Amino acid sequence: MDRRRLSGILWVVAALLAIAATVVFRVDQVQVAITLAAGLIALALGAWMFVRPTSATIRPSSFGGAVWFVLYLALAVIQANEIAAWTTDIFVGVVGVAAAFVGLRASGHVPSTPG
């Protein structure tokens, strides 16, 4: 499987996890709005990368990964005293960052380790 498609699948998984966690657990209206918007954007990005896996998807994926990292790091800090919320935010954040990293690796911009 093409790494760009794999990145797209990971973005879809991250988006679905984010949306599900938001719908089920979040109560703060600002957090709900921001995480739902981020989840929907990630879902669209993942679908785009899966359906049309071109090099044009790499920059938006990398930008999305950076934003995703900052968003879920901030949520983890805000909810540090709630262990379930904290671990969920860290997990969802890691999946999104992994999606961006896989996409970046597909572009050849990250040097591979000698093996």
C-alpha cells in the first residue's frame, strides 16, 4: 500500500477517534467546537489522501499534523488532572501526528535510517 494512502487511513482513524471522544466525553462547548472542527478537517484530509494520493497532499498533512499536535497537547495540559481525558487526548494526538509523519515519509523529505 502506498504510504500516502496509509497516511490518509491514519488521518481518518484519528478523525473518527477525535469525533467519537468529543461526542461521548467533552462537555466544554469551546473544546467541543474546536475538536469537532479539527476532526472534520482531518476526516476530509484523510479522505483526500486516500482517494487521490498525490504529492500535493503532503504539505496539508504536515501542517495538519503540527496543528493536531499543538491542539491535543493543549487539551492534555488542560485536562492533566483527569487521567482518562488526558490519556485519550494523548492517544488521539499521537495517531494524528503519526498520520502526518507517514505522509511526510512518503514524500522523501525525512531521511531514512541506514539499514
